[in-house]
Amino acid sequence: MLEEHGTWLNALLPLLPEWAHGVVNVNVMTGWLAAAVLLVLMWRCARNLQLIPRSGWQTAGEFVWESMTGLCKEIIGPGGARFAPFLGTLFLYILLMNLFGIIPGFLSPTASLNMTAALALTTIIVVQYFGFRERGIRYLLHFVGEPRWLFIINIPIHVIGELSRILSLSFRLFGNIFGEDMVLAKFIALGAVSIGIFVIPVPLQLPMVLFHILVSLIQAAVFTMLAAVYIAGAVEAPAEESRR
Amino acid sequence: MGILDQLGIEPGALLVNIVGFILLFLLLRKFAFGPISNLLSARAQKVAEDVQQAADARQEADAHLASIQERREELLAEVDTEADQARKRAQHEVQRLLEEARARARERELHAEKNIAAQTERAIQELRADVTGLAVGFSERLLAQSLDTERHQALVDKFIEDVEKMAAEEGQT
């Protein structure tokens, strides 16, 4: 696995207490680092807010927020803006973790199933929470499906469908980022090998770094948009229920 | 658990990641998204208020402009009336001055005619007195000496000549 390559954070592992060894690993610490960076950046964006923006930080923060609320309204509907904090956190966190892979001496935490599964699991739990919060007990009808008399078949199918979302979300993100990190590592190794041919190391990984940035953005957007679609499906009343 | 191990999933790390993400979400909502969202709401409200104020100000300005235009129309009408009255007053004054000048001229004319008549009368009186004097002188001289026909004729001619001379002198004066 990629952890075997080692990162700057590997040096901190021996400092952890004994009980934390099975819980905290390099990916978890990189995730914390990404969270800390994100917190600092967003706190800086939200500091000294003025009605007329006077700093680029505030403009950037407003741009992020407006983009997220716009996405939520587009996918979920006019009331979708209230889900923007969750989806915004999801997007920025995943994006930042994806981009950590291009920093020398770091790995993308999203190249680990521990992180992507955690995010997918949280997303699906939050989707169920939003469904119950918006529609109450009638949200369970979503699992019964149509026609009602086929509930014995429908309920297991829908439950499996919900669970499969965890798998699809986590494996999609993990596979893409892990693959990108692997490609990057191989190209870096290839560049090192090129010393024998070109005397100096050739940065063969550079095009892949640019590609990694693109994939990072796309995968963060895909994860967030899918989460938004799941939320929209959970909070929207089915057509038949609306008619009643 | 066998599958999880094969996939490299550690339940402890999974749980820590979930907790970490939830904490991050709560902190970002509290310290970043919340304030930004509130600010944008406040800005939207401010913009709506400003737009409303601008609309009110526009309405007020329109009303003010209408009242100014109305007042302007009134003033123009007043100016027209005043000009009309002034024109009429001027025409009346011109007429009055003309009539006054005509009356004065007529008066002077009458005065001149009277003067002429008085002077003519005086000249006639003077002439009459002179003629009377001459006639008296002539009579005195006629009575004082006997006259023959030729002498009589010469006296008469002299008398007529004196009268003509006097008349000529009167005409010159």
C-alpha cells in the first residue's frame, strides 16, 4: 500500500500512545492536518466580514458559499440552501485531502478506504437523518416503494440500495485517488530512473500532477453532487404522497 | 471482519475519521459558513432596503419635479399676464401723451392765432390813429390855406402816398 512509501507524518507515529496505534495512522493524521488547514483557511475567510468586501479572503469565502448554495438549490430545490454547510464541508474536505497527494512527502487520505468509507457512511447516515427530519415517519414509505403490496420484496431491495450507496461512494473516491497517487508515484520513480539517461532528474510526473488536480476537483464534485442527489431523494415527497 | 481486514479498513480509524469529519462540519458551520451566510442575508436585506429607498427617493423626486414644473407654468402664465398688462399700460400712456401733445399744439395754435388777431387789431388801431392824425393834419392844412385844383390834387396824392408808406411799414412789422 501507499503508506509503505512513508510520509513526513510517519515520524510522529512513534510519539503516539500505545492505545492509539490501532486507531490513528498516517491517513488519519493527514486527514486531521487537512481539516486543520481547512479550518484555518475558512476562519480567515470569515474573519472581519464586511457588508462591502474589502479583502480577497472574504470574497473567496463568499464565492465558496455562493457556489455551494447554488449547487444545493440546483439539485435539491429552492430549500436546498440549508444543506449547504454539510455539502460544503464535504466538498472542501475531500478536495483538500485529494490535493494533499501532490504535496511532496504526503499522501491523499482519500486514497485510503478508512477515510472514504467514513465519509460515505457519514453521508448516508446524514441522508437518513435529513429524510426523517423533513418528512417524519413517512420517510419510511420511501423503503416500501410502489406498489405497496410488494413491500416484502421492496424493503430489502431499498435497504440494499441504500447500503450499496456507501460502497459506491467510498470505492469510487478511493479507487480514483488511489489510482492517481499510484500513477504519480510511478512517474516520480520513472523520473528518478531517468537520471541514468538524462544525467539530471526529469520531472515526468508534472503532467500527472496537473491531471491529479483535475481528478481531485472532479471526484470531490462527484461525491458532493451524489450526496446532494441522495439528500434530494430523501427530503422530497414522492409524487403520490404529494398528491395526497 | 475478515472482509474489512482484507480491504484494509480499521474500525477504530474509521470511527475517528467519522468523528473528525463531524467535528469539522460543526466547527465550519459555527465559525465560517454561519457568519458568511448571515452576512450574505444581511447584505441581501440591505440591498433590498437600499433599492426600496432609491425607489422612494425617485418617487419623491418625481413629485418634486412635477410641482416645480407646475410652479414654472404658473410663473410663465403670471409673466405673460404682467407683460400683457404692461403692454396695455404702455399703449395707454402713448395714447395719453399723444393726445396731450395734440391738445398742447392746438392750444399753442389758438394762442398764436389770438396773438396774430390782437396784433392785427392793434396795427389796425394804430393805423387808424395814424390815419386819423394824418386826416386831422390834412384837414388843418386844408383849412389853413386855400387850395387850387392842382394843389388839392397834390395834397391828396401826398396823403395817399403817406398812407401807403404807413401801410407798407405796418406790413413789414
